[in-house]
Amino acid sequence: MAGKILAVSAILVLLLSCTDNVPKSRGTAATDFTLQELNGGKNVALSDMKGKVVLLEFWATWCPPCRASVPGIERLYERYKDKGVMVLAVSMDDGGWDTVQAFVKENGIKYMVLKGNDDVAEKYQVRSIPMLVVIDKEGKIVKRYLGFGSDEDVERDIKAVL
């Protein structure tokens, strides 16, 4: 009986974590942060992206769904980079930046990869990854995705705020 209760509880937690009903949602200002770029080490602030649409992704190399989302995000980046869209991929890998750099190189990632930390994860209430946040040109959150969703859905949300 205890095993069944535990299983049902786990399923409920998973189902609830896959919804878009996360506090800090649509229309609220995206919390500013400054993180170090993985390649080159320069500091990048979200506030520097004002006037651009930002696709903010929280991910890690050890996360299979995160790895699977890379080609779709790369396609979106290539399609919209010249139209004012920035992709900021916040790596939640703990240390081992050589692993992240090797993954970026191996997968031909051209969008910006930043070194994440617990402070930024807490500000964005990252409870599971991948998590994507679409931020409009004024710096307001338009949509949050827990899990990648589909390329078409993310693209639709990007197009809506371009």
C-alpha cells in the first residue's frame, strides 16, 4: 500500500511539474542576471539584451531531454538570429566546464552558452530541466516551457513577439 501511495505521489509531482503554471509568469519582468560566457569568459547580462527577443534555456549535458532539444534550438537560433533573437543557454552543469565546452563543440552549438549558478536557478524557479523562457523585447516573460515542448510552439511564441 505504501508503495502505491508513493508511486501515485511521484506521478502527481511529475504531472504538476510539466505545466506552465509557474509563478513569475507571463507579463512579468524577467529578473536580470549576469553570468560568465562559457567560451571567452566575458560577463553577459540579461539587461544588455533589451530590444531583442531572448530564448533563455536552462539545461545540462547530463540531461537526455536537454541534449535532444539542442538541434531544435540551434535551428531556431539560425532562423531568427538576424531578426533580433538571442539564445542564452544557461548550463546547470556542476563544474566540469571542459565537458560542457566539448559538448558545445561536438554539437556545433553557435548560440551563447553561459555558466549557470544556484542564484539564477532560484530567481527563475528552475525545478527541472530543460526549461525555456521566451522574453520579449521589453524584457517581459512571454512564455515558460518545462521541457522543450515542440519547435513549432516555441517558434510561434518567438514570432508573436518579434
